[in-house]
Amino acid sequence: MRSLYFLLPGTGKRFACGGLWAELKAFELAKQICSAEVVTYRQREKDTLFLDDVLQQTDLSNIIFVMSWGFDVAKLAKRLKSHNAIYHAHSSGYGFTLPSSVPIITVSRNTLGYWGQLSPSSLIYYLPNQISDEFSVLDLDRDIDVLIHTRKSSEYLLDQLIPALQQRCKVEVINTYVDSLSILFNRTKVYLYDSAEYWAQQRVSEGFGLQPMEAMACGCQVFSSVNGGLSDYLDPGFNCHKIAGYSTEYDVQRILKAIANPVPPLPASFFDEYRSLNILHRLNVILQEVNEFFDHKQTYPATIAPLTRSRLAQLAIKRIVAKVQKKLDSR
């Protein structure tokens, strides 16, 4: 197999976020299948390859560049157009398109559908994000009624729901980044997550939404929005509750009911799709196919017309002409 070069703007605190950690997890998993390296492109880092230097090499045919940072992908794709590159797609809605020479690996079925519509001539795969084994039920005393992480939370959650809940139960609010929440989740009865407003402001989608899944794996009852990638696995009424349901009073009523009436944790098998064993299997299959594709691309050009705006306009005109001709023929 070709080596994978995971492109990241940097790995320091400046770029710390869920997307960075998810990509670094994917990198660690990939290393179990083939040679893989992290390559930064915005800032140089000690003991890490830098993209400008890599592109000086004369032969990169045995390298596959893995793009993932949504805001940078359009520029990176142009820069790498003569090389083997794939897009590891987390969020959707950035507004760019990609040529069919760039396979797309999506972290959610929500994003899979987005690219399936936008790039019907591209190879597209589904590879969910990994949920670490540390996120499981530890049978700890659940001394926290409600847990909220302020990052990405809506104004409604912060300004209306939390104050209302604080008068009725024990609420723990986290306002700093936490590397691992497994212990906190195991001490919590109900976890609240509401990111729809945040992502609407960013004008891109929730790529996966790992924290609600991690909370569920630790036995929390979850009240969450179901936007973007969250809709892959959240099923209101069956494995979670939809937050922001009509009124603050109704939310408080439902949350207090959940606190007073704990339910059994979801079966461990529910999370098998997102554990490393399944992801390694899927990644191996995907990389085999991607490598075969890049072998093919060395010899054969693309022959399927892309679904561009101009082509859509042409198809619309053809459809109108065909309808008019059909009416004329029927007279």
C-alpha cells in the first residue's frame, strides 16, 4: 500500500478541537494498516514533516495525501491536483467541490449523503469516527444530575435551560476543553448537548458529534439536538431525548423525569460500529480500493462528466426542450 500523509494545519493548542483529535485517532489507526505520517502545512513543528518540504520530492507516486481541515481543503486540493489525494470529510457545507480524482471518506452517513449528491462521479466511503474503549460504564456513583459543556452550546441552553435546572437539581457546567470526559460521564445521570445553533452560525454541519455518543456509552441519558452527523445514531424517544422541545418548562419536566427514572445503559453492541476493531476492518477495505483506484488513474483519464452548475443548466434546458417536443408531437 501507498503511505498516508495526514495533512493538518498544526497539532498544537492553537488548533485543538474535536476534529483535530478525531483526525489524530484516524492516523493512529491507519498506522496499524500501512505506513502513515502527520504533515503540517501552516506551521512547522519539531519532528514533524512540513508540506512545502514534502512537495520538493521528485517522486510522490507512493504517497496518498489525506486532506481533512474543511476550510483549507479547496486550496489544498488545487495544490495537490497532480498527486494522489483523498478527502477525509467530517463536516459538510463548506461550498467547495472536488474532482472525481479525489476519493472521499466520510465520518457520518449524513456527510456521505451530502457528497453522494454533490459528487456522484467520485468514489465515496463511510468510515465513522472512533469511540475510545475508555468510554464505557464503570458503575460509579452518579452524583451529578445534569452535565453541560458550554462549548458549542446554544444561547437557549446557557441562558434559559441551565438557570432553570440549577434551581431544581445538581448541575455541573464545564467551560474549558477536556481531553477525556469518561469519568465525568460515569458520574452523570443526564448529559445535555445542543449544537444546532453553533453550526448554523458556522454555516457548516455537525460532522459527527462524538460527545453525546461517548456519554451514552458511559450510561448517561442524553438530551441532544439531532442536526448533521448526530442524526446518524441518535434516535429520540428510543436511545435519547430531543433537547429544546417547545418550551423551557417542558424540557425541565422531561429532564427531571429522566433523573428520577434512570434507564439501563445501551447494550455494548450498539457501539461496536464505532469501536476500533470495526473501523480497522473498514479502513483496510477502503484503503485497498483507494490504492487500486490510484493505480488505475495512472493510465486512464476520467470519462464521466461532473455534475457542475453549467451541466445542470444544460440538462434543465434539454428537459424543457423534450417536454415541448412531446407536446408538439401529441398534437
